[in-house]
Amino acid sequence: MNSKEVIILGIESSCDDTSAAVLKNEYLASSVIASQSVHAQWGGVVPELASRAHQANIVPVVDTALKQAGVTIDQIDAIAYTVGPGLLGSLLVGTSFAKGLSVSTSKPLVQVNHLQGHILSPFIKQYNKENNTPDFPFLTLLVSGGHTQIVKVNDFYDFQIIGTTIDDAVGEAFDKCSKMMGLGYPGGPIVDKLAKEGDPLKCKFNLPKVDGYDYSFSGIKTSLLYFLRDQLAVNENFIEENKADICASFQKSLIDILLKKLILATKQTGIREVSIGGGVSANSGLRERIAEEGEKRGWRTFIPEFKFTTDNAAMIAISGYYKYLKGDFGELTATAITRFSK
Ligand code: KG4
Ligand code: ZN
């Protein structure tokens, strides 16, 4: 570890949150997130509106993050930013801003893969808190609106995706459930809240049969669609009268699917260090279940604080920090990458 304190400015703009954070070594000095409420009325993220909002937010967000950390731009050692995956227009705002800042300040750039940011979140340390970090190798269940993966993390720079969804992401299943029931967007937090008051054993859905550690969520979405259609044919108020039970049952099914493969992966790899990350790791049912299974099976579990579950720049800064230590710097010619091939 370097003896000199390394200060990293992280910038994240891959989807609908504009975020900046400052890390001093692994310690979080500031984190600012401007979430975009403009999308709610459209029932999903509208890419053009997202990039416009990023443009409006990025300067004040970065400025506030620096001020809250008590540092000036001259004191920063590197600018870490999300290079992808994400929405092109959104990524371009962060990418262009980071490059412009790099040119004007002569600070090096570090490019960060958004998913690696989620995976390395457990290494963000906070002042005046107990900071437990996983030992390598560990398994991460990465669950977001775009991804559902089991990743074997061998070290800060070596990630192996051992399981992935063959169709939809689990976050999409949460969002679709809410949409089908007319409950609003984003669906995950709404379903989570209603599920707390419902009976998780009330409704049954078809669970997928997929080999190995891979996932599938398209079938269960269809199963919910047909279930609602059949019940509404008998009682047009079925959703309104049973929404908590439907959400609780659907959420339980999604969690069962996630845990089945995660448990298999821990058994077959022998790895007992388990973390979760990504937007869906904010789900209270999933968090409880991971903690329970961990206790029962002797895992050490790493469940992020809520502020590190959804998109944030602190996770970009921590990934940037390790890349900085390795001397892995980005080029001004690099472009935003909407999708990685693996
Ligand atoms: O990681 P994230 O913020 O953005 C992506 O990279 O996709 O994840 C967003 C996803 C959405 O599908 C949202 O509904 C889901 O995370 N989500 C939740 C909860 N909070 C956010 N899903 C279930 N329960 C929650 N409490
Ligand atoms: Zn994300």
C-alpha cells in the first residue's frame, strides 16, 4: 500500500443517477447523488431525458462532492469515471466531463466498469465505522436492472462470471411485476414495501429450470401475467384486494431462484465469503434471506448499506483507486461502452 494518501474523484452517470464521490485511500470522504425523478411519469428511464438531466446536474454534483470532502481539484490524484455499460447518452455526459476535467487539470483518468464498481463496493470504508471486507476469493451475487450474475472475485483485478441470466435481469422482473399490477415505477422498492404486509405462500408461480449457475426470469414474468389474467377474469378487483400477497409471493419466488444458484455455487466452489451488490440488493427480503442462509451455512456475508446498493460514484471511486494503484490509466481517446462482450 502506498504511504502517501491517494485521493480519487469518482463520477458515475451510466443510467439515471448523477453521482460524484471522493475517496481518501479506501475511505469515503464524500458522496453526492442527484436522482432523476423526471422518469417516473413515463414508467421507465427515458434516455434523452436522462442525458439532459445529467448535463444539468454534473457540475454542481462534482463541485459539492469536492467541497464536502474538503478538497480542491488540485489535490485529486485521479479522476475515475464509469466507462460503461449503460445508456450511451448518459455515459457520454460523464465521459466527456471527466475527459474535459482531466485535460484542464492534467489529472490522470481511470476508466471503471460499472459492474466492477458494484462488485468492489464492500471495500469502501467509512470513517468511525466498523469496516469488514471480504477475503479473496469471494462470491458476489450481482443483481440490478440490467444484470443478474454470480461472480467469483479472485482479487481486485480478476473477476470470473460463473453464472448469468440467459434472458431478463431480476430487477426487470421486479419492475415488470409492478407495471403489470399498475403500481408504478421503479417497481423494485414498491414491490418490496407491499411484500412486507403480504403472505409469501399465497400465490404460486412456475420456477425456471436452467442448468448450472445460470438464471432465467422471463418465464416467471409470463407466469405472473397468466396468473393475473386468470384471476382478473373471475374477480376484476383481484389485484387491488390481493396486492400485498401477490407482491410477497412473487418476491419470494425471485429470491428462491436467486438463492438456489448461489447456494449451489458456494457448495461447489467451497467459497464461504458471499456478498451482494446492485440495485436489487436493496430488497429487504433478499437481504434477510442472505443473512439467514449465511448464518445457517457458515458463510461470512457482506450486505451493503442502502446507499451503496443502487448506482453511486463511491463504488466507481473504489474501483478507480485499485486501478490507480496498479497504474491502470485511461486514454483521452477512449469512448463510452454501452455493452461489454462478457
Ligand atoms: O443497480 P441499479 O440502480 O441500476 C442498474 O444498474 O440497473 O438497479 C436498478 C434496479 C431496478 O430494477 C430497481 O427496481 C431495483 O434495482 N431495485 C429494487 C429495490 N430497489 C431497487 N428491487 C427490489 N427491491 C428493492 N428494494
Ligand atoms: Zn448499477
